[in-house]
Amino acid sequence: MIELMAALGVTAVIGYFFISIGSDFVIAWDHVGDSVARETEARGALDIIARDFESAFFREGDDVMFAVDVLGDDSGAKWEGGAERPIGDGFDPVLHEYGWAGSWVRMFSAAPSFNAVGYRIIRTTIKNNVGDPRYMLYRNVATMENTILEAEAALVKNEAEIFDFESEMYLDGGYVLGTTRENILAVNVVDFGVRLYIYDSSEGVDPSGYDAPDGLRLIFPEDGSSGLASSIEGWTHRGSTYLGTAYVNRYPDVVEVFLRVLNKNGANELLDLEMEETIDDTLWEEIVEKNSRLYHRYITVGGRGGP
């Protein structure tokens, strides 16, 4: 009897050991799968963004053909399920926070066809009113037909701005034109922003110090002295190739893109927190900090601005 009880005890210990290992393995495998999926999605999104920037189209002159707005709130954005982010404006480029609803970036791109393209963060469900709202990186496109028709209308009216993001067509509800879920690039994206640079060696002097790579001058978001800005006030960029423009209005030569993506655990924790009646801003930020990864990429834009 003693031998039987001992054998049963050993078997129970071994069984518990294998169950514990199996459980840990499943958890580890789930984390690996989530990490790989997030990595693949983020890099795929950056590849598409890079394609747009590298094939960017510009027309010499003062047309605004590259535009950025740092969004301090959800105005004009597709934002479902309530305004659930922290109350602050969400702008701290040192920490790579680029606005409450991220940055709204627009350009004209020539690949795979000539289109006006826009990027921003939206908060919505994967399908109409199905599931819970998630933060997503959205790429919207004005079709080539609509883009050309807009240019033709401007020519008929003898307007100077042919391809210009100040046109009403490109300001439709905060989008380039319309909204479809098929254009979602990545899910659980809580920060999206850009830093813009132009080539400027300044006779051997680094014009932006540590805020830009050697040989580049930071033109957005900058503090008036080519350093990194610390306030969201008035932070928009309207880029053209007009040779007389100031640094802050130049068409960029290099763009640095930042993308912060939550893992599955962080996305679920954030969703649970946002379902509460009142949200602890500090806890929101802690969840993002502990459960996200920041991706970034330098991209050479297809063309130079001024001299």
C-alpha cells in the first residue's frame, strides 16, 4: 500500500510538472505568435508608407503638395466609442507622442498610380458596429480619377493651385476623401507621427544638433531654431517646392516615420480600462509604455525642395 501511495504521489508530481510546462509553453507560444504578427504588420505598414514617400510627386511652385497636422483632439477624425484617450494633447516628440489622434499626413504619390494619399489614426471597429473599437493606422486615397478631375477644375477656373492640399476636396471631414475599412494598415496603433528634414550641411555646422542626423536640418516639428518642438500649438506643416519658402514650409527631403503598436495583452488592458466611466490617465500611459513597441524608419522622399 505504501509503495502504491508513493507511486501515485510521484505520478501526480510528474503530471503537475508536465501540465505546468505545457501551460507555460502555450503562454510563451502565444506571446511569440503575437510578437511575430505585430512585427509583420508594423513592418508591412512601414513598407507601404515608404513606397508612397519614395514615389512622392511634386510640382514646382507654391502648391501645398505635402501637409502634416498634429491632432490635439479627435475633431475631424473617425472616432467611435467615445473619446477615450487621456485628456492632454498627447504631444511629446521626445517620447514619440505625436498628438492626441496622431499626425495627419498627406502627400501626392505616383505609385502604383497617381493619387492623393493620407495617413492618420482612427478609432473604430473592424466591421460596422461589430466588436470593440480599436486604435488603427488608416491610409486613405483619393482615386486618380478624382485627383485629376480636381486638377482639371482648377485649370478651368485659372487657379494657381493645381495640386494643393488646401483645396476643399482634400479637407473632406479630415480625410483625403471618404472612409473605408479596407484601407486599415495596422491595428492597435496608438502613436503615429513624422519628423521632416531637409539636406543642410551649413558649412560643416550641424544646424539641429542632436535633434537631427548629421547633414540634415529638422523642419518639423521644430521650435523656430531647428530644434525639436515641445508644444503642440500651431504645429502644422504646409510643404511646397517654392524656392522662397522658409524652412518650416519646405518640401522635405527625408521623412522619419514613427509607429507605436500595442501587443494583444496591452490592447485588451486598454480596452478594459476605457470601458470604465472615468479613466486614470496615468494608468493609460503606463499600459501603453509597458505593452507597446515603437517602430521607425528613415525614408528619402522622391524629390528635393529648395536649394
